[in-house]
Amino acid sequence: MTNLKAKLDETRTLVDTHLNTLLPLPSGKECRVVEAMRYSILGGGKALRPFLILTVSDMLGIHKNNALQVACALEMVHTYSLIHDDLPAMDNDTLRRGKPTNHIQFDEATAILAGDALLTKAFEVLSMSQTHPDAVIRCKLISQLAKAGGTGGMIGGQMIDLIGEKTPLALDEIERMQALKTGALLRYACTAPAVMAQASGSVFKALETYAGAIGLMFQITDDILDVEGDSTIVGKTLGKDKKAQKSTFVSMLGIDTAKENVKNLAQKAENALTCFGSEADLLRQTVHFILTRNK
């Protein structure tokens, strides 16, 4: 069985190497914003979304170079969201992935520009012929990432999250918020390879079900870690949700029920992979990884 941690590390290296070619440092004064982009995107995080893209692409017979383009584009969108989430106007965080957040390392205005630049660069990358030889497929990849990152996806979920800081949310509203905020980009990570492979509807459905389950798993475990985690391991400030009196799965369900829900979602995710047989073993290991993560 392939070691999942080794595979995640390999993904991080592959993606960082490719990002280096996509984000070269210019010689002019605009170099500062590229430095800020590179500071947040290179060498940090679990690279879970790129890993999912590369793993599903390999399972569906997509060339690794094409998959890397999409993986880097998605990592750019994810990283832009983290930079902006950490800003004083949003979560006002000083620590991300064990180091100062972008606006602390640089300044607030540069951090905003770095996030904006990563978002726009992502769509430039998807538009390149290196992403896929078929322009129609490239357009579909662009369209779906725009939806996943927009008001019907991540940004919509973030808006609900901000509202939830002032107004208590019901459990179904929390589930919707997380399906948009966290789940939308994870769904893209799992289904973008199916777009490139022009896969059947049943393959799309299986991957969407899997992604939806692990997306909720990831967020509930995040909520649990905010209560039970170790900030030196997690690499960010903990206890913020309780301090801000935010509505979370843990505040609504309690720790024990939240943990039980994670186990049920893990089973749902694994069941969705039945049609792929042993080729989906790495995706099954990912379920266990989320189930037992401590950061």
C-alpha cells in the first residue's frame, strides 16, 4: 500500500516545483507582490486539494502535466482565500501554517494584492494550452472553478460564516455554509479530472458524493481541533470559534456527536468509491487521514 504521507509530500514537491515556473520573480518593483504570493503558496500546507486532483487524474488516465496545471490553479485560489481570511477585516489572524500571516509578514495592502493576483493568475493558468489541448475542456474547467470559488461556492460560504458571527445559525445553515465554504473547492478537486477525462455521469456522481462527504469531515474535524487541538501542531491560533461565539458543528452538536458524525461521513465517502475498486485506495486512505488528523 502506498504511504499517504509520502504521497502528500511528493505532491507538495511537484506542485511547488511547478508553481516556481508559473510564478517567477520579476525584476521591477512589482516583485514585492510576487514575493508575497510565493510566501503564502510555496512550501506550506497539506496540499490536499492538489493531491486529490493528481490522484483522481491518475485514476482516470489524465497526463500528470495537465493535472499539475489544474492543481496549481486550484492551490492559487485556495491560498488567495487564506490570505484574505487572515486579514484584520476578516479573521484577523497572525499565524498561518506555523509562520506569520501574509499581512503581518508584508503589510495589509500587499496581502490584499497578493490574494487578488493569485485569484486572477489561477484563471490564466487554466486558459493555457498546457492545461488541456481542447479549448472547450479548458473553458469548462474555468467555468467550474469560477462557480466553486464564487457566491455559489466558497465566497457564499464565507459570507454566511461572517453573518454567523453576529447571528446564531441553525444546523442546516452551518452544513450549507461548510458545503460552500470548504466543500466547493474540494468538489472541484475531485471532479475537475472527470471534466478532463470527459467521464460518465456515474463517475461524476461518485466523485461528487465522495468530495461532499470528505468536505464536511474536514470542516467538522477543523471545529474539533479548534477546541481540542494543539496550536504548536495545528500551526494556527485555536479557540477562536468559542471566543467569537461562532456557530459550529461542535457548538451545536457537542464534541461526542460531532465525532460520531465524522465517522458516519467517512463511511459514506468510502461507499462512494466502490465503483472504482482498488484504484481508489489512496482516496480511501485520505478518508482515514482526515478522520485522524491533528493539524
